[in-house]
Amino acid sequence: MLKPGIQQSQYSSKTCLFLLHKSFIHGNNGSASLPIWSKPSFIKKHINIHTGFIPCNIKAVASTATEKSIKVKAVVTVQPTVRGFLSNLGIQRGLDDIKDLLGKTLLLELVSAELDPETGLEKDTIEGYAHKVGRGDNGVRYETIFEVPIDFGEVGAVLVENEHHREMFLEDIVIDGLPCGPLSVTCRSWVHSKFDSPVKRVFFTNKPYLPSQTPSALRRLREEELRNLRGNGEGERKHFERIYDYDVYNDIGDPDKSLELQRPVFGGEEYPYPRRCRTGRPRCEADELSEKKSSRFYVPRDECFSEIKQLTFSAKTLYSVLKVLVPSLGKTIDKDLGFPYFTAIDSLFTQGVDLVSEENQQGFLEAIMPRLVKSIADKGGAVLHFEIPDTMSRDKFFWFRDEEFARQTLAGLNPYSIQLVTEWPLKSALDPEIYGPPESAITTEMIEEEIGGIMSVDQAIKQKKLFILDYHDLLLQFVSKVRQIEGTTLYGSRALFFLNKDGTLRPLAIELTRPPMDGKPQWKQVFRPSWNSTDVWLWRIAKAHVLAHDSGYHQLVSHWLRTHCVTEPYVIATNRQLSGMHPIYALLHPHFRYTIEINALAREALINAGGIIESAFTPGKYSMEICSAAYALQWRFDQQSLPADLITRGMAVEDPTAPHGLKLAIEDYPFANDGLILWDAIKTWVTDYVNHYYPDPSLVESDQELQAWWTEIRTLGHADKKDEPWWPVLKTPKDLINILTTMVWVTSGHHAAVNFGQYAYGGYFPNRPTIARTNMPTEDPSDKEWETFLKKPERALLQCFPSQLQATRIMAVLDILSNHSPDEEYLGEKIEPSWAEDPVIKAAFEKFHESLKELERIIDERNSNSRFKNRNGAGIVPYELLKPFSQPGVTGKGVPYSISI
């Protein structure tokens, strides 16, 4: 996964290379060595040559011998791929087979890290070919013998050329014969065919260098490789390329298919937004500002994971749901049909939904999604059969209870929205000329009545007892637009909560607001828990609206924007500005695994015009506009760390005497309690890592690559916020530690907290409806509408819920999004090869790993403690979303390194 490097060993360079020389020249039994066929080759910027930080100076080692060169055997493992098997059965495959027979599959060149002492120029490279020898346990094996002059010096890099007509995925290379053990090169990367591009790949050894420390003979290659990765910003990107560049989100719509699918460009003054990876596709004919759709989105080749057998699970399954299963449901279920009874919702888990698809598709869906799709022998087809979520399994009526509604703001799927009330009365900041009177309809008298005389509102605020979910101003700006869409509606909303003595929250009131529109004045109403039937049902329907708002905000902002979307510029800048030799690249690379690919899939089928989000969430086609508004109004890099986020929302204050240096406003806040331990563990690991490579603080400011990286993130990746004063400076190791810890937290802990509980909390959709389809019964009703509500209030709630088609589509997607793939890489579980090669970094990682195991123990202990009412009690699902490790599947726990689903 990371780049090549040289590793420490018990043997000195002289001893190791002399014995290697002796072993391969004379053989272990004195016999002659094997004939030279050629040498191995690899791929990618992320090779890991496990040589152990030994300065393998060949001249120093072999100077005791009379020979002028030494020989080393290498074995390359190439991973078979799905695409490679299916797309190479013709003449090109035959030509490649001939290449294999001739022993000319991979051309490799060794690059010396030392300049020629006489000329001061780079030394000539040592070339050789690798030939195919058969299959091993992990793939196809290629072998070669290198013959290296004794005055070659330390190997600093490897150039690779793929002689095949098709790309190859190299798993690893093992250089054998050293008495100190085999030298392993972990590649896990693609090498393009020389017929696609004549540019050879360069892989540096795994020994990290800051730019100023780079060996003289490698400086040109280091700079040249970064230039190649940046590209020239021109033309359409090709499948095999590894070019990283920026662009705006101008590919959400599809105006050439229909003008109804035309969408704005996101990124720029009107709709501020982070940047995505540039593809360079042609512009649409119907809208010159938008890019055309294509059969596949360009993703830099080493960011892809859908074609490697071991890495297909998450992406391929999600793709199958979006491209095969969802259209199949549209053939089975009427688009606007709601659920007539709650028992019809239950039938999704007991009977399932018949699928109408091609016979070959049914078998494919069953194979790729066995948890969801089942064959029914007597029907001769397949059925979509949902597993009962853990929440519903423990308490069938969990979703109905007000205390669960409140509890989930602290220990549910979206713990990022609840905030402390610090000002009273509540008041909108929007223009009253457009949106009506700014004063909230929630009065002091209402709250004090709900509190029951325990204290006044002023006392409650002073004692930090009032909390709020506030989507009022953000959503109110879009109400008139959204209400033009058939089958949905929208309000600005507020939900107020009171902190009980036992640390739980109690809902007090919900306010829904409609701005002046269609010739009508502003409408707003407050709904409260009640003891009469009519108000009880109105409260339940008002809760459904707030939950739909929270679901949309969670998916568009807490999840997509604040993790997936803002991280893509970090990935791009890291590959454009930090060499594979840079230690910070090695630290960040596992946290960026496959994020660009999963984001491209989201642009194709989740957040695109007419996609899952638009078709099943309340804002409809204005979803991305709301996301852009949230980015413009709310997103700041300096508030993305967990401590800063909690302080910003009033959920914590700095307190040097408290654990983690923070005192929580709510002591029993499961997300914050577990998250702060994880945050501290990450920060300690990052601190140890950074301080090791930057022992002199001045090295940070003088690191040209690092400074260019941070500048590019601010000015290009987040160009619409480049002039904001809150961007952190990068001058000291402390600055770097804070920046890196924030990035690592966002890609690991933050994403895990808002992603892997989606099916547990949203799988039974009445708990978190994604859309509210009807207005409140009290908003300008006709006599007939009011009478219908009084006679059948349950029907009014069911009509407000998502339609059958919307619900089943979302449930299927949430099931997949909550799934851990079999090849999931969890934070701190396994050490990266390059980290293991440095004793200091290895020790720091082992300390990090142990701290995560301790977090698991603490979470188990907290979940079993009856004092913590927000994570322990009758029918309550324990809070495990920040438990670091997990088994594959829908488990409701596990923190992966990266945003890969």
C-alpha cells in the first residue's frame, strides 16, 4: 500500500551484501547460479521494498571479492484481475503469452542513489527482464536474476516498464538470497502497458526522505514523478492514467438526456463547494457548463478497487444495488404508492418484495448480495428480503418512543447536530422581508410548562439544560423551491430538548415554519408532547418531519460533505505535492484508500440528478444546493477536529482538569465519550510520527513539498474558502500534528460514526424517514382534509412517510453502506510495511494499537454500566460505532482507516 523502502537489519551492509554475493555467485552448495532471464517489475508509486533501511552500498560490500558484479534472484507476484481475465481473450492476450514465453514480460531498471564520483552525473541504470514461471498461492509468479556492478552503490529507485498489451496489478516482489532474509517489495499497484504510454514507472525505496534530505541522484526523479502525477490540466483523462487534478462538480446533472436533469455547477461564487478530481470529459450539448456522462468515471488508476478480486466487495455490491436492484424495484412497485398499514412495513422483513429482473440478473444479485436477495423456489424468482435491524429486534416499538427520539441525538446515527441553547428567545437570522418575522413561536411559557416548574428558562440556559436540533434557517431558504416538487414538502424546523437529572434528554417542543409564499403569509406552529389524542398524533407527524430533516442533513452534510467530499481535495493534493518518498505521504496514504473511487460512484448514482438522494430525500433536486449552502455557512477546517466541533456546538468547554481537556455539557454523551478517547489515541500516534521525522521544528516551514501541499489544499482544493482567516498556519510540528490529526479523525472516526450504523437506525425507516411527503394536517387544511385526519390519523402519518418504492430503495442502499467488506482495513489493526521498518515508528504504532484495544474494553464496560442511560437499558442497542475493530458484514461497529464505502 505504501512506497518502497529500505529496512534495518541485524547485519551490516558489508556483511549482508558480501554474503549475498557469495551465495549467488557460488550457490549454497558451490554449484553455479541460475542463468539470467530478466528481472522483476512493479507498479505504482506505493511500492514497499522491505530492505530494512540498510544502505546497500554494493561497492562497499563486494570490495572484498574479485568479481565485478553480484547476482540476486527476485520473484514477482502478479495478481489476476477480473477485467484482465474477461477483456484479454483475443489477439492481445496471445501476444502477451508470447512475451511471457520469451521471458520479456516486465522490464525493470535499478537506479543508484549515488552520483558518479567522476562525472557528478546519475549512474547508468541496470536493466533486466522478468519471465513467467507459474502460479503460486497468491498469484502468477515471475522471476529474474539481477547482475549488479560492485560500484553501483545503494539502490534508490526502480523504473518499471510493462511489456504486455494489458495493464498488470503487481502484488509484491521478493528478492531472495540474502542471509539476512528475503527482501520483500509490497506493490499492490497497477503498471500500465508501454503500448498505452511509454513513460516508465518509478518506485522509490521505502526509506523516507524529506525533500532537503533526498539523495542527489534521486532528486530529479522525485520532482519528475510529481510533475507526471499533476499532469498538464488538458484533455480527457484515460483509464490507465494516474493524474490528479482539480475540477468543480459540473457532472451532477445530465442535461443531454433531459433538461429536467440539468443541475447547477457546484464550486464557485454562486454555489461554493470543495473540488473533485478532474476527468476532462467533453461538455454537454444542452449545457456547455456541464460535463457529459460516460460509461465510466475516470479515477486515477491506483485509486480504483473494483477490478481486483479481493477488493470488489463493497464497491461492486453498492454498484449492483444502484444499477441493477434499484431499477428492478421500479418495475415491481408503483412510484407513489404509500404503505396502507404498519403491517405492510413489517412485511418487508417477513415476506420481502418480489424482484422483476432478467434471469441472469437474479442469479447475479443473489450471488453478490446474499444478505438481501433470496431465491424463492415455488415462485421461480428472487425476492428482496430485509434483515430485521438490531434496534427493531430489541424493541419493535423503539421508533415510537419520545425518549428514543431524544437519545439518538447523542448515541444514534447523527450525533453531530445536537447543540446547546445559549440565547433566548430563539430568533432567525434570515431577512424578515423575505422569510417573515424572525421570532420563534416557542415561548418561555411553553417551555416552563413542559419543564413542569422545575426551573425557569433563564435558569435552564445558565445551567446548560436546554439543547436544540436547529435546521430552521438552513432549510427555510429552500421551502418555496422544494414545495414545487410533486410528492414532497419542507419546513424550517427546530426541536428543543431538556436535560434530565439522569443525563437523558426529554423532547419539549417542535417548531415548523413555512415562509411567505404563493400569496400566503408566514405560517409557523409549535407542537408538544401531549395527553390528548389529536395533539399526540400531530406531535408524531411533526416528529416525522424533523426526523426527515435530520436524515437529509445527516446524509448530505454530516456524512457526504464533512467526510467524503472535503477529503477528496486532501487526496488529490497529497498525490500531487507529496512524493512517495515523503514520510507524511506514508502516514496519510492508508487513510485515503479508495475515497476518490467511492466518491465517483456517488456522483454517478447517489447524489446525481435523479439519483437515490434526489428521489428519496425531502429536498429532492435541491439536495446539492442545500449541501452547498451548508458548506458556505458552516464548514471550517479548524472546527473539524472532534474537540473543536464539540466546543463549537456548545457540547463541551475547555477544562485542563477534565479528561481529554474538555468538560462535556452532557456527561453521558456516548459519541463524544468514546470519540474523545479515539481522538487522543490518534493524536498521540500522529505526534510520535511527526516528531520522529521533524526533530528540528524549522524543518516543517522549510519543507517545500509540505508547504505546497497545505497551500494547494487551501487555495485549490477548497478554493471557495481560500481567503478565510480561520485556516491554520503550518510553521511548526505542532501545527502539522493538529492538521494531520484532524484529517485522520475525519477519515476514520467521524466517518465510522455516521456511516456504519445506517442500517441499524434507518433500516426500519419509520425511525428515520428520509422524506416527509405531506404537509402538517394543521397547515391551511380544508374541512375535508381535517376531517380525514381526525378519522384516520394513522393514515396521515403513513402518507407522510416515504412511499414503498422510496423506502425499499433506501433500505437496500443503507444495508450496503453499513457493510464492512472482508478486506476492510481497520484503524491501527495492522501495521503498514514502511512503518514496521523503522523501530521508533514501529514502537509508536504498537502503542497506538494497544490504546485501541483498550478503547474496545472501555466501550464494552460503558455499555454494561446501568448508570449510562443513553447506552444501556431495556431494548437499547449498545453504542459501538467507535469500537475500532469488527468482523465483515453489518455489525454496527468498526473504524476503518479510510472512507471506502
